[in-house]
Amino acid sequence: MQLEYIGAFNVVLGVLARFWPVWIALVLVMGASFAYKKRLGLYGQLFDSSVGIVGVGICLFWLFTAIFASTVSPFNPLVQIPIMKDALPGAVEPQSGLVYLFGGDKLARDVFSRMVYGSQIVLIIAPAATGFALMVGITLGLPAGYYGGRIDTVLSFLANLVLAFPVILLFYLLVTPGIMETPIPYAMAGLFFMFPIIFFSVLFWTRYKKRPDRLYILLGLTLIIGGWVYAGLVFDADPFRIIHIDPNQLNIFVAVVFASSPGVFRIVRGLVMDIKTRDYVAAAQTRGESPWYIMLWEILPNARGPLIVDACLRIGYTTILLGTLGYFGLGLAPESPDWGTAIKDASRLLRSFIHPALPPTIALMSFVLGLNLLADSLREQSMKD
Amino acid sequence: MLSFILRRLGTMALTMLCLTMVVFFLINLDPNLKKLAISQTEMHTSAEQLESWLVNHGYRQNFFSRYGQWLGIVPKQPVTDPATGKPARRFSFCNDPVEPTFSGVLQGDFGCSTKFKTTVASKLFPALGATGILMFWVLVVMVPISLLIGILAGMREGSRTDRTLSVASIASTATPEYVSGVIFTVIFASWLGLLNGSAASASRGITFYNFTLPVMTLAIYGIGYIARMTRASMVEVMTQQYIRTARLKGLSFGSVVVKHALRNALIAPFTVIMLQFPWLLTGVVIVEVMFRYQGFGYTLVEAAGNNDIDLLLGCSLVSVFIVLITQLISDVGYAFLNPRIRVQ
């Protein structure tokens, strides 16, 4: 049976049309941000430079694509329609009359839908893993930089130990099917996921020690929400079945957090060592504030600029790491639509078909580029102050 | 200075000891040993046979004694042949000692590769040589291009050249090897047909045709990063007083850049280039797998994929060594290049 094709111009039109919820959301958010940029602080300042606008635009585009993935993509990313095997871009699927806009891959799945759904995996894991890495890095980097001495020596040695591992070797050791039979990933998850709870508990404790009415509410909320997420992620025992993570995804998550938290640690430590010589820190010390109050409420807010920039770059880097994992077939399920796995599958067949390779590569590149542009423009804006 | 280097070397030895122990532990986890036993014995072996294979090949000895044997501080015990009851070699394909001897990494014995059926040394070092050639060409391409881009961009901050080159270098840092590799292969191998999409033949002889794509792919990710660092350093130098003085005394802009700015601006990128080696190591693995070039990265993936314990340990040792030694060189070199820094 012969497939029908639509022309290149119609493919472009079709792709633009499929993204309609993304365009609407993008126009609304960008328009609102642009109109009120004076009142939006650092975020508003991004709209003063073209680099910043492009960066925000690309990041929001992929964010909305991930949110509206089920509306944007015409097909289920995992369903195979045998007649569409290796179909070229623009092939019409005979039964539903919908179009394989970017063609079909070797297992006859829609490349376009897979790319759209791939964004979901990346946009959940990369920012979340970066967030946890930030928590770990900040919680350990603050005392290392502030106290110095032995605690700094030990923590820095450990951080350098992890940094001396080539990332790829670390992943080959930590993300294997075998390791999931051992308690190692769960022990590491149990350790890493403690850090946000510790961080927020100490944060509220130091600030509201004298005001029990506020303190108990905030501490209670931290412990309940933190404990709930913790139970769901580490023990897979969320009583409401909302927070759930597959064992292989947990493994990837833990490995990525493990690989990127020493970097955050080093940055935080350096920043703290610089900031702790400032006058306002000396003033707080003279007032008799506790060391953790000074670290969390005096030093950390003043280190936020470089940390935000680093977080942006780090999300991009984590996206690259996830792609590397997918490319080597580590951790993620073989049929998973994430970009790295798609690039791996397609790159083996480049000699015969090139169309399944291009959408995931360009998607990954554009998302990381957007984040890097955002980070660059944030850095420029924060240097102006 | 000497005591600084000695202390750094001491830390380095300690780091390597800790890291190899961690790697040794992770590779020798029970599921991994089972996988090795399954791949090394015939199909459909029972659990007892797998266990006895592990015992016979010495994988069930105490963890620390095995680590010591690998390291060479505990004498390596020959295994007992169950048929004859006499001491025998662990694997027939490499010459393990038949009497207890100190034979570990410290003595230069890296062990046996179960995947390639040979000694680790005879597999690992040729692969390292092949990767060395790749690295050499990558550096030859990457360093001059990135320094040139960085200097041109940082020469006049905020100019159109600066903005164009900066965005270009941001774009290059957003392109990991597996992305640029695919895009370059599509453009140069599939569409234009100019270059070979596989470097498998490069092991026999390097030609422009089969080696350009891997070198290009590997270089592009690093170029952006080094160029950005060079630009930042150049921008900083160009705002210094002595540059203004040189300009005011009537020197041309070009001669100020070449004679006064360049030398000082190149100190920071030196560190960055040295610290790029660990990144290149990951890139090498991706590129060698993608273009089927039989080097270090390819060996590492094969070793990890087949649970080849000794080979993977050898690979980790080499990569960790490279990372640590480049850190040391960058620190020492920085102190030498920048007379304002004195090492305590």
C-alpha cells in the first residue's frame, strides 16, 4: 500500500499548527512579562536585551510543550503503526488521516510525538535533579566555607573525589540494571533527599526561633510535605499514590544529583569564603547571631546572583547528562521517548535514514542553548547592579 | 614550591587509592559478578555452577584481600584446579603466576581481560595510544581556534564582532558531542558525501577522509567554553591601566593587543585548557563509540558493557590519573605563568 505525502510547506504549517496551545501560552506570558517588566525585578530585566528575550522564549517554549504534550502530539509516542515504518516526513497515516509530520522511526513510531513527549522527561528530571543538587551543595558548602578548618578539608576532599571521576565512568558504575538489586541507589536517595528537609528546617528554625507561632506552622509544613515526598520517592510508599518514581528513574536521578552536587558545593564554598569577610557579616556576628543564621539569612541571600546563573547553566548541563545516559542506553527504558535515547536509535541508522535523527538533536540543542542564553543574560544583568 | 608539589602528589595518591577502592567495590557487587559468571560460562548453567565458577576463579575471596591483590600489596594466590587439585592459572589466556607472588598494579600487572581474552596491558595501552592521536589532533584544532575567537571577541567588548562570536560560542557549548556528531554526519557524510561517517578504518591509517568528523565533533564542544574564558580574561586585561597607558603613548591598537594584552590574557585560558581534559575524556567515549574508533573510550564501554572487571579497573585508574595529573599541571603551571601568585 502506497503512503500519501504532504509537501514540505504543509509540513512546516502542520508543525506550527500542532503547537497552537504553546503559542497561545507563550504570547500570553511573554506579553504580560513585557508589559510589567519594570515591576518584575531580575526577571523583568531579562526583557531589556534581545539575548535575554530569546533565552526566556526558548525555555518557556519547551516548558509549555512539556505541559501541553498530550494536546500537541498527534500520536502516542510508544504506539507502533507498522505501515509507517521509516516513513519520510509528511507521510499520512491511512487510518486516522493524521500526518507523521517528521516521519516514522525504525519501529514505526511518530518522530514528532516522541520529540514532544521527550521534552516532558527532560523538563521533569533535569530541573528537579538540579534542585536537589543545589540543596545538597548549599547545605554542605555553607559550613565548609564559613567554618573552614577540618570540616572544610574533609568535605572538599570528598567533593574532589567525586569530581575526579570522569562522568561517564560514574554513570557506567552507578546506573546499571545490576545495581538496582542492591540497596545502594535507595541508600543514596535516602541520603540526598534528606538535604532539602534539613535545609528548610534549619532555615525556619534559625529565623523564627523566638516566634513559636510561626515556627511550628512552618516546621510542621516542612516535615509533613518533606516527609510525604521523601516516603514517595525513597520508599515508594506514598499513601496517596501521587508521588511515584520508577526504580530506574530513581537510579538516574540519584546518579545525576551525585554527579552535579560537588560542583555546586565548590561554587557555594567559594562564594561564602568571599562574602564572610564583608561588614554586614561582622555586624551580625557582633549582634551575637548564631552561625547558621548568618550562613542562611545573611550570606546565602547575597550569593543568590551567581547561584541563579549557575543553576540555569546546570539545568542545561544536566540535560546534556541525561542525553548522554540515553545515548549509552543507561537507565532509561529502551522505548522511552527521551531525546538521548532517540538520538542513539537514530544515529545507528544514519546511513539509510536521517529524518529520525534531526528532531531530537535540534530539540536538545535548542533547549540547552536557551538555558545558556538565559544564564548569560542573567549574568550580564546582575553585573550591572 | 617543591613541598607544594609533593603535598599535592600525596593527596593525589590518597585520592586514587580511595577512588579505586570505590570502583573496585562497585564493580564487584554481587549482581555484577553473577553477570560476569553468566557471560563467561556456557548457556543454561545452574546457580550452583555459576557460584562454583566464581569460587574457582577467586572471585569469592575476601574483598580487602582481593583489592590488596589487585593493588599488589597482598600476594596473588593461584587458584586450585578442581580436576587435579594443583595450583593453576586463573585464566588460560594470560600468564597469572602459579605460585603466590606480589603481582598487582604497583608491580605493573593490570590483570586479565575476560572480554578480550588477553592481558589488560596488551589491550589498554594500544587503545590509549589511539586515543592519544585523536586527542592530539583535537587539541591542535581546538586550542588555536578557541583562543583566536576569544581574543577577537574580548578585544573590543560590546562590539558587533564580540556579540556575534559570543553567541556562537554559547551555541557551541550547548552542543554536546552526540548532537554535533549526528548533525555533522548528516551534513558532511550523508548529504555532501565529503567525509566518512565512520572512523573504523582510522586504526589502520589516519586520513583526512576518515578522521575529520571525530576531531571536529570532539573539538566543537570545547571551543565555545575555552573561547568564553579567553574572552572574559581578555576583557579584563583590556580595562587595565597599562593598556590605556600603552594606547595613550601612541601605540596602534593592534600592537597594544599583541604586545601588551595577549600574554597576560592567556594565563587564565591555560588553566581552562588543562581542566578540559576530564571533559574531553567523556567526549572521547561518546565520539569513539559513535564513529567506531578503537581507542580508550571504546575499550571502556566494552569493558563496562561486559563487566570485564580488571579491564574496567585499568580504565578507571587511567582516567582518574589523567584527571588528577591535569589538575596538578594546571595549578603548577598557573603559579609559574602568573608571577603574582606565590604558592605557600
